[in-house]
Amino acid sequence: MPRQKVYISDEVKEKLRKLVAVHLTDYFPKKKAIRPRFSWQPFTIIRDTTHFTLNDVAEDLGALQTGGKEAIWSNKSIAILIPFDKLYEMNGKNLKIFNPIDTVFTGVIFLPEGTHVVITLNAYESAMHAGVTSQEEMTLQFGETPQKNIPDYYEKEIEGILYKFYNWQKPWKIKEIAWNEMAIMGYQGSHDSGIEDWSTFAKSLGKDVEGKVLHSDHWTSALEGFSTRFESYKRKIIYIAMMIEELEKKGIRVPFSSADNKYDKPRVGLPYYFDAEESYILSADGKKYPGKVIEEITSINVSDKKSVIELLNLSLDRGTDIYSIQYPLSAVRAKIENQDNEYMIKTKKYLKVLRLLAAQYKQCIKDTLSKELIKECPNLQELLKYNYERP
């Protein structure tokens, strides 16, 4: 059931009527709602936000602009355009960020009457699954084979939502269609909307919107970072196990120490620079080996060796350093013990995901690394014993 509506004064509503929210996607809004994938894949898609542009269409962003993966919108198959006054009235309690480039809501977004859903070829099937159209209807409108004098689109309204299906015979560009639909709905672009200062405009909308203009990090952004970090560490743990296996084949046993040259005192870990003449490794049995044996290990790509050795050495020597094996577990433990974030307090899913990640990581360590090595890593045993299910 839709959540309780937000009260909007006539003055605020009049201002919001200038705005239309635009969302490009490949996921059809079933049952009149946009559901972030976190709502049905919380442990694989760690994001519970839905992002809109206001009186604008999202631009493609490269990895350097996002600080991570590319964000490509021009290849999406669906455009959803929602009158913002109605969107806010129905979902305003979930508004987290308010600006023309990136307006963000959390949770499920219920579509109000007056929403337009524009559908192109690659979304036909999902629209059929949602019961909004059928193969027979599509064939009746556009035919089974290319034909002349076929309309660009056909539209139908269901429970106040206008669905517009574009002809599969033409190579439509979703961004151009979205801009055209915005004009059809009577909205101007963000530069022509008459809003010059979004901070001032937001302030005029009241305290519930004021202060949400700046783009702030949402808790799922942190979770995505956690997830990526865990996967990266898990891969390197496998590399560490491979390296140690190769070392043992050559007679080098855990715990081992090393020096980068013959003048340095041995320290825990492996030589970082592998100098064939100067560096050496001391095995647990006291035997001395030249550092060049590291270069002879061929099970790991050369490009990976230094980062894997650094991770191993810091794990053996520096406890919960950010580059140590222990760090992901210590970070989760800190989150569990310091629940000072509003989203952590309000949603159980946050902690549930963190605990799942911790459990998977713990199992990876236990399955991959030897007990002898784990004993040599400061704090790791304690972190492996820690109860991540604690309330």
C-alpha cells in the first residue's frame, strides 16, 4: 500500500508544479512503483536509492566522473517522467537529495497519476510480463514485419498512468524521446524553469526540503564500498594462499621473516623488492633463502605480486591497518559497535548485509589460509571469533 501522503501547502505545490522528475532505466515499474533492486536483491545489489533529474535528462558519466564505474543512461530502454508535485506529495518522506542533477529518494517509489512511462523495443517483454500490454496488442499496433505508415508510438492509460510504446521499427534514442515527452507534458528544461538558485528555491519549500540540495552520501554508497572491498580482499587472500603454497614447495615455512638487503635486520613477512643479490628470507626452521625465490613463483601474475606481498606483510605485522587481511572485519565490527548513523538505526537491512559480508569473508579466510598463518596475523583470531550477529 502507498505510504501516507506528505501535506503540501498550495503555495509550495504551485512551485513544485514547475518540475518534472525524469528517471531512465531498464526495469519496468510493476504495480505502479519503482522498486530499487535492494528491495529484492539486498545482498547482491547494495543500493536502496532511486535517482532522478529534474526538468533534465541524465548525462552519461565516465569512471573518472563517478569515482567508480561508468554511468551510462543513453542506452536505457525506459523513461519515466513524473510531475514532481505529485511525486513529492506521495513519496516526500523518502526524499534525501533535491537538486536538478541528482534528486534521490530511498525505498519504493509509488507512481502518482499523471506519470508517463515511455517504452522502447528492449522493454517490450517486461511490459508484457507486467500485464500492461500483450504480444497481440503490439502486433496489432506495429505489425510483425517492417511496414510503411506505422505510427511512431501508441499509448494507453491504466489507472492514471500513461504508457507510451514506441515503434520497434525505428532506432529511437531514449534521451531524445524523454526530452520530447517532457515538452509534451508542458515542462521546460531546467535552464528555462525560472529557478536560478536551487538553495533559495529549496528553502522556500520549507524545512523538509531545505538543506537537501547538496549531494550527500547515502548509506548504501558506503555499503557498495564495503562490498567491493570485501571482494577485492577475498581475491587477494586466494593469491596469498597460492603464494604460500609455492613458497612451501621451495622449503620456506610460516612464520617467515626477511630483509630487503643484507644490512637490514629481518622483519616479519617477505622481501618487498626481491633483490637477487641482497634480499633474503628466513624460514620458520631457520634456513636462509635468497629473495629471488619470490620472482621464481609463477602461480601469480607479476603485476599482482607486490600488492599481495604488501597485504600479507601488513597483515603479519600491523594488525588492522587498512591494507591488512583483518581490516574488513575490524571495519564491520566498528560499524556494529558504533551505530551512530540514522540509517543504521532505522533499518535492519544495513546490519544484516554487513553481517552477511563478514560471515562470507570469515569463511573465505578459514577455508583459504592455514591455521599457522592465521596465528601469525595480529588480531585476526580475535576478529574471527567475534560475534557479528550481536544486536
